Amino acid sequence: MPDRAWVRLPSGRRLDLLSPTPFDWTDADLATGLARTFRWGGHSAWPEPLSVAQHSLTVLALRRSRTRHRLTPAQELRELLHDADEGLINFDCISPLKPFLGPAFAELQARLSGVIAARYRLPAWTAEEKRAHKAVDVAVAAAEAVHVVGWTAQEVRETLGIRAAPMDKDPLQVRYGEPAWRPWAPDVAAARFLEELLALQARAGL
């Protein structure tokens, strides 16, 4: 039997991880995958782990609040989908492990990111946009480390090497009314991510 490199998604579609196309998944498949893929190795001080879907919404919300000029729908889609490849392979690798996975895994991620960019017509990052995104992504990671996982602010700096000061305010709390930084159940995270994804695509004319 030949090696199998495809997975069956909730919609019934098949995604070939070695040769993906932009038409291999539905928006609901992606939302579900991201909601069932957990950050921080699934470790959490709360009863629930934190999903990549919730993280992605947090990054988008903070990026919106920190920009002086309103982002275009395409730019907002790019923020929302910055970790979308993780939802297709259901794996968010913790940073210390990444060097041990080698170039083949990096190529897999790049391949999936490429078809995601094509599917949603994401613009290429400029150097300035990438810096702004990275600053927000790191700031969210620092806050998650403290408020979700349970690291101290000192450990975030000295052990994790994150220089951003952990913020207390949860960028999603006002919109959704949840306790600050509490991870959502996967079905809730999937529904909220999908709602944002569909709204942004409509605004972008996709």
C-alpha cells in the first residue's frame, strides 16, 4: 500500500498534505481545525486549553486597536489567517521543538501557507507590516503565557525570552463578554472564528 499523506476533513473532503490545493477544505473545516488545535502544547491553568482559533482572533483584535490607519479587509484576513496552516495539520509546534523537526516540516508549513494565501487572496507582507504583526503576535503570546498557562512575568522574560510586557486587558473580552483570557470550548471558538472569516471575506469581495 502506498504511503498515505492525505487526511479526511469534517466536510468529507480530502486534503493531501504533500500536494494541497486551495480547494481542498471548506471555511468550516478550517475553523474547526483551528478550534481543535491547541497552543502551548495544550497546557493551561484553566479547565480548557487555548485554541489557535481564539489566539488568531485575539491577534486580529489587538492589531486593529494598535494601527493608526484602518486595515483593509485583505490585511485583516491575513492577520486572522496567520496561523491557518496549523488548523489544516492540527498541530501547533511549541517553539523549543521546532529546530528538531527539520526542513521537511518547514517545507510542509510553507506549502500549506501558500495555498491558504492563494485561496483567500492574501497580500504579501511588507517589511513594515510584518514587524507590526510580529509585535502584536509576541504581545499576545506574553499575555497567554501568564494568564492562560501560568508562567510568571519574570519567567516570560528569562525563560521564554519574550521581552513584551504581559498585558492584563483581554482584547476579546468586550466583544464576547467572557472572563478575561479564559479559553473557549472548541465549538465556541470554531463558530466565532468562522463568523469573522466569513464577514471578512464578504468585505473583501471573495
